[in-house]
Amino acid sequence: MKLTDFNWKKIAIILGLLFIALYPVMHGDTYIMHIFILFFVWALVASNWNLLMGYAGIFSLGNIGYFAIGGYISGILAKSFGWSPWICIFLGGIGSMVSVTLFVGLPALRLSGIYIALLSLIFADTLPTILTQTRSVTGGAMGLHDIPPLFEGITRIHSYYINFVLFLVILTIIYKIIHSSTGLAFVALRDSKDFAKTLGVNEYKEKIKVFAYVSFLTGITGGFYVHYLGDISPTTLAIEPFLLAIAMMEMGGIGRFPGAVLGAVIIVFGNEFLRLAGTLRLALLGALICAIILFFPGGLMQFIDWIDSRIGRLKTSKAT
Amino acid sequence: MILETKKVSKAFGRIEALIDVNMTVRKGEIFGIAGPNGAGKSTLFNVISGTFSPSSGQIVFEGKDITKLNAHRICHLGLARTFQIPQTFPTLSVYDNLRVGATFGGKIGRELEKRIQETLGFLNLTSFRDALASNLDLYTTKLVMMAACLATGCRLLMLDEPLAGLSMTEINAFLEVVRKINGGHGTTVLIIEHILDSLIDVSDRMLILHNGAVICVGEPNEVCQDPKVIEVYLGEGEDSQ
């Protein structure tokens, strides 16, 4: 193989996925597998968020809310009616899609920038109150417990692979959306809104579409999450998960495709392994984020670009 | 007749930018609109292309009332426009700039690729295919903007001061391209310009706008000899009553 054919990024992705796929067979520590599942879930939340914020340029801050709605709906349906969790997860996604598109998406058409951020933040912020007011169904501040698992006798390895497949499927969907006409419309609207409109881009339609996609996919992820954990409580909507998800996006690189996944690797695993540092955990994580943003404002994706340009220079100097 | 405005007026608060503008554009012609700064030329374009709707009056495109339609709907019907301040999608390649027009304006699935290649070839932009739009010079930027409009498959192309900022050679080259679009594609062209010489050169018919009102319509040589036009262009600023 010639040096010029060497695409280290592709190889790294393949090796990374192979490692993830083979991990339960090779080593199979249940605790590490749990962390991996958290990584799958949060990578999806952050990637969906990035689709909305980075690509569509819609400053939504309520994505954890979309996640919780999907989770709660699915959990409640499965627990109260005993329906198959798979159907409940799907319904949770639909529920999240309908409520978000209706209460955030439609009003957001009339708003821009920071006002969408406020609206979506308020939307997510009303959820804990609604949850405590509907204690009999949602469990209130205590949360919802004993949510049935996906199927009887599920093991950690099953959950691991189910969430891994979910991770691959949803990331593929996001990749497809970015490279579809919808993705093109977003770049066009971001670059020059007036020109895009006169070339036939229907701004409202594209915005509603992305709200629907993102809330559905985030809602489904929420469903898989609660059926895996078996419970959900309003602490999901607390400030920490929110900030961590934002940090995943920032670290990975906003508006870059696999960026949020890379951010999630660092945040999720960093967050777990830094538990050794005790109360310093969040401070260390914060310092790491600051360092990355300081040296690479475009996040890890910019770091990768930088390595790429270095390799490119190396190649040309070898060639001459 | 491809486009007709009937008593179109537009007021911004108390300022009347357009007063009862009647205009008919025939299919296949190059129709020029001239007038001093602030005459309402760009407002007329914005009203026609749906950037905002007129205060009163009606706009008919190919027999359809488009007065109240949004910009993207108007584009779907076959009318595209360029902007005075050159607009492209700077983070996209030239090819993708055209793809926006072809995908959303043209609504074509399978022939998309072909349409883009043809348009690039027609405007001699093939060599810029993969260049980033932000790296182009002014002249090429204007061509790309126009190409993106053509990629929608429009039957009426509206050019808003396309010659501003170009050198003499570029102006001549650009006018050649406009003639080629008009002749080769059969696209009707509506062009705003305040460089009168160039407009007279390229237009089949012209309209002069002054303080929001039409003062003269006709063939270029007629328009040039019209006393009101001469007064507007030569006696400007002296007496505006």
C-alpha cells in the first residue's frame, strides 16, 4: 500500500467500530459495557442536537427535554398498559416529535437566534413542574421506576448490542439527512437566506422537517435509555446532563458530522474515569474543555483537520 | 406577455416607493428598467419576486396572480432573480450553488446532474465547478449567482444592477452572456441598471422610473428622446417641485 492511499481517518473509524463490536467478547466487563451504553445514548443526543444547532443553525437548548419526553412516554405506556416496549419506544418518539414540533417548532418559525434558545429552554424547563404535578402517572420528583426491560431475561450484552445498533442506525440517518437536500437547504439558508429563498428553498418547511427529525430521533433514544436503565426521574432534566451534552458538541466541533460522537467519547468516559478524582472531576473536565476550545476553537474536528494537513505536508515532502 | 404589474404601489410608512406602476413584459424580450438612485427600481424587483408584497395593485406572471405569494413559491412558478449586492453561498462549491437552484427551484430528480452540467457549460463556468464560491472574483461571483438562478429552470430572469462594480471589458462580456441567455435559452430577461448606455445597448424595450412612478416606456431610441427622461437625467436635482 502506497503512502498516498493511506486514509488514517477511515482506518481509525473501522478500528474503533471493530473494537466496540468485539469488546463484550474480548473483555466484557459489565461496568465498562454500561459506560459504553451511556456513550451510545449521549452520542446520539449530542449528534441530534448538533444537527439542529450546528447544521440547521437553530439555537435550540431544549434537547434534553425532547429526550426526556420520549423516555417518559415510552416508560409510562410500557409500565401502565404492559405494551411491548418496542412499540412504546416508537410511540415515545412520535410523542416527542408531535409535542416539540407543535410547541417549539411552529413558534420558532416566527423567531430567530437567541429567542428560539429561550423558547426551547423554557419548554424543557416546564417539564419538571409538569412531572411533579402529575405524580400519579409520572412518579413526580421520585421518578418512574420498574420500567419493563426490552424483553424478559435481557442481559447487559444484549443491551450493549441493541444500543450499538441503535447508535449506528441513527448516526447513519443523521449522515443521510446532512447530505440530503434538507442538509443543502440549511447550508444555503445559513449562507444567504434571501438568495436561498429566491432559489425556491422553503424555509419554514425545512425548519419544521428538522425539528420533526431531531425530536423523533432524540425521543427514540430516550425510550431505549429508560428501558435499559429501568427508571427515569426529573434529574435527567437537571443542569448537569444539559451542560455535558452541550460540552460534547462544543468539544467535538459544532456543525461537523461525527464531532459530537468524539465529544461524547471524551465526556462520557472522562466523566466516569475522573470519578477517581472525586469532587475535582467536573473541574478537570472543564479544564480539558477549555484547553481544547483554546487551542482548537473548532473542537476535535479541527484537531483532526490539523493532523490531516500535517500528514498532507509530510506526503508532499516525501514525494519531492 | 409573461409578466404584468397592474397599478402596483408600495409605501414604507409615509414614503411612497412605488406609485401605480403599470408594466408589461413580453415573452422572450430583454426588458430594461432604469432610473436615478431612489427611483424605486429595487423595490419594484422586491415586490415582484415576493420579498415583500405590494401595498396595493396586482402582479400577474404567466396568467397567474403572484401578488401575495412567498419568494420560494414564485421561484417554483418559474421566476428567478439576482441581487444588487452579489449573493452566493460562500461555503459551498460552485457546483453546489447551482445544486441549490436545481434542487429547490427546479424540482427535478433524475435530471439534476444534467441540468447543472448544462448550465455550467452554457455560462463557461465548468472550470470553476469545484471552486469554493467565496474564492471567486466579482465577475465570476455574478455569473455564479446568475447560473444558480438559471439552474432553477426559470423562464423569467430578473437581474438587479448586474453591472455595478464591473470594468468596461467585463461589462461587455457580461452583456454578451445576457444576450446569450436570452437568445439561446429563450429566457425573458428583466434587467435593472442605471448605466443607461449599457441598458440601451442590450434592451429590446425600456422603462424609466422616477420617484416611484413610470415616466416613460418604449424602445430604447424613443425613450432616449423623451423630454421627461432627458429632464430627469440632465436636470436632476434642480427642480423637484
